[in-house]
Amino acid sequence: MNPAPITLVVADDQATVREALVVMLDLAADVHVVAGAADGEAAVRAVEEHRPDVVLMDLNMPVLGGVGATERIRAAAPGTAVLVLTTFDDDESILAALQAGATGYLTKDADRATILNAVRTAAQGQTVLAPEVQRRLLTLATRSPRRARDEFGLTAREREILGLIGEGLRNAEIAAELVISEATVKTHINNLFAKAGFRNRADAVRYALNSR
């Protein structure tokens, strides 16, 4: 028996872009687009009606922008992941979207395979960051190298790993950076998630960014 498809809302104010994304993504056997939305308010209403697994969210939209819509969706439907797909890759837009609760951030030059993989990853509650977004986060970390606050009683190594998660590194990359095994990284991450009450990697990314 095949698993239920990932349900998806596509929010973009440009009709041609929105319709192209709907057709392109709905062709995938494991994805079902349940609604399209031309503005942030419509996206919020679509989530209230359909409770999708993922919303593919543009940032620059009328009535209610993507950041505001993301905040409202994450507050009202925490089980719905918001994946930003936008033309903007500036620091302010990236940080605003992630701090609003976005699970991932892609730019519109991403191809179909990249977008589909990101939707699947977001549906699993995992963070998705385009390579250029990861580079910007690394630059921000270098420019403003505050350590995460130790309010959860984290060890020095756990704080270090939390900082690397905030920079967009995956487990294998963290292991290479710290010269430890990936299994050890997973153990540290499990411990720090338990201490901090993080539900997923997106929570850790947001906390790390906010604590800079």
C-alpha cells in the first residue's frame, strides 16, 4: 500500500509562476497540490481549510506578505511546514523568514528536482537551505560570532554544534568540521534537543539565529 501523498499549498502572487508550480509539483506521484494562493491571507485561509503538510511560500505578496503569513500559519497549524521559494536572498529576508518559522528557504532559480526534494524534506520536519543561503548564514556567523546562550545547561560541545546547525551545516558536515564521527554528532544533537525542548532542526536553527 502506497503512503499518502504530501499535501501542498502553493502561495505566489504571480499567476503564471503559481500555476506552473502547481502543474509541475502535482505531477509527482507523492505530492498532491490542494490549493494555490495569490496572497498571504489566501495562503492562511488555505491552510485553515486543508491543513497541508507543506506550504511553498513566496515572500513578496500583496495583502499579507510571506513573512507575516508564515508567522500566522506556524502559530495556527504547527504541523504544517513552510518552505520559502522567493527571488530574494538578502540577509534580512532570510533571517526574517527563518525567525518567522520557515522550515526552509530556496530561491526561484532552483530546478524542479531541487524543489521536489525540498518539499519532501520539509514534510519530514527537516530544515532545507539553498547553498547560497547557507553561505550567507556562514557569513553572518563569521561577522557576528556570538555563542548561543547557555540557558539550557548545554555543554561546550553542544553549544558548538548548535552554532553549526544555525549556520546550516548537516550532520556529516558538522562531523567533518569537528573531526568527530557522525554518530557522535547525532548523540550530541539528541542531547541538546532534549535539554532545549527543540522539536526539530528548524527550531534549533531559529534559536541559534536569534541568539547571535
